[in-house]
Amino acid sequence: MRRFVPILLIALVLQGCIQTLAIRTMGGIMDYGFEAFNEETDLKLAEDALGSNLKLIEALIKGDPENERLLFMASQGYSAYALAFAEDESQERAKVFYIRGRDYGLRLLKLNSAMRTAFDGDTGELQRALQSLSKDDVPAVFWTAFGWAGYANLARTDVEALAALSKISAMMEFVLQQDPGYYYAGAHLFFGSVAGSIPAVLGGKPERAKEQFEKALSLNGGKFLMTHVYYAKTYAVQAQDKQLFDSLLTVVDEASLDILPEAKLPNAVAKRKAELLRESMDDLFIE
């Protein structure tokens, strides 16, 4: 009996190790799945696939709750799902997914001891904690901020969400400092959208918005079509520049999905959003 107990303990330890190894191996396979996902052009197929894969990722996280790769994929995946598939149909549903993306990102960032309490204090405390990070942390910071910003954009009557904008901006500033070209200059796209969404009479900064969008276009070569969509949706509308609005959306309409093979899906989503935006043109511009 005494021998049986150590053998049983060893068996349990091995079982746990094998389970963890299996989960981490599966996480590696999922990386390739996300690559294939971003190359998909059929929006319905992509929506169904991403939804299924996100639930699988969550199941894997339950078995390995501190797996950085899985937490990152959950953060990126839920925010991408909210933007690409939920936002144009149900803003309430999109808010739920943006929050999930943010929260998985926060779980990932808080694995770093320097970040564990950084979000509990003011923006200055967060900025100091971010200074301890490196370029390797840019993806986690970006997608956490992306989900948080997506929620704040849709929850404009939520005082707490709007109050978080300074922290979101601090995170995106970190991305700009460390890797301004990350995710097709996504941080520049964020700052352009924020500055371009607020009317000048209410403190908006249209010239800053234009500058940020032009920097994004310079860094991504104009191939990431979502840049044109948000340039039109925010700056062009606030400036009431109908000609610019039309020309930006025309670029999206006429672009081939092969322009950026590794981002065919985001560009397909941009084409759909451009179509929806064009349909609302008469409501956006005052004759």
C-alpha cells in the first residue's frame, strides 16, 4: 500500500503534465488556424469558424489558465469578432465581446508582476508600469486596448467606460513608442479615429486626425483597407468633405483582396463596412 501511494501521485502528476502539454500543443496548432482564418474571404464561413474556435480556446484556457498564447488569442479573437461580425448587427452583442477581449488581455498583462496592480490606480501609475515593458509586449497591450476602446466607443453613455479613455490612450501611446507599425499601424488608426470622431466645436482635433490617418496609410502602404474606412467615417464626415469620403470608399471598393494576402479577411470586412457607410452618406452630409 505504501508503494501504491507514491505511484498514484506520480501517475497524477504525469497526467497533469500530459494534459498541459496537450493543451499547449493545441495552442500551437491554433496559431496556424488564425493565419488561415485571416486569409479567408467568405465572411459567413469566417464568422462561424471564429465563433467555434473561440469557444475551443476558452475550454483550453480552463485547463491551462495562465497560458499566454491562449489568453492572447482569446483577447485578439473576441475583439476581432466584435468588430468584424457583431458590431454592424447588434451593438449590445458587440459590447459583450469587446469586454471579453479586453478582459482576456488584462489577464495576460497581469501575469507580469509590474502590471498586476497597474490598472487599479490612475493613468500615471499605468504609464509608469508600461515603461517596464518592451516591444515583445506590444501585441498584448494593443489588443487589450483595442477591446477596451471598442467597448468605450459603443458605450458612450457609460461614464466609467469614457473615463477609461485616458488609460486606453496611454496603452496605445506605448504601442506607438515601441512599434508604430504593429497591426498595420493600428495605434495610428486608433488615434485618428478618436480625434476625428469629435466635432471641432467640442474640442475635436481634425488636423491631428488627418495626420494620424496619413501616417497609418504611409506605414501600411494603403493596403489595410480599414484605414480608409475609418478615415472616411470619422475625419471626412466631421470635416464634411464629401469628395474625400467618396474617394476613400472608392479605394476600398476597387481594391483587390489580394492586395494584402495575409489580411484578406480584415479587408473583406472593410469592403462590407464601406458599403454600409456609403449607404448612409445622405444622412452623414448636410447639403
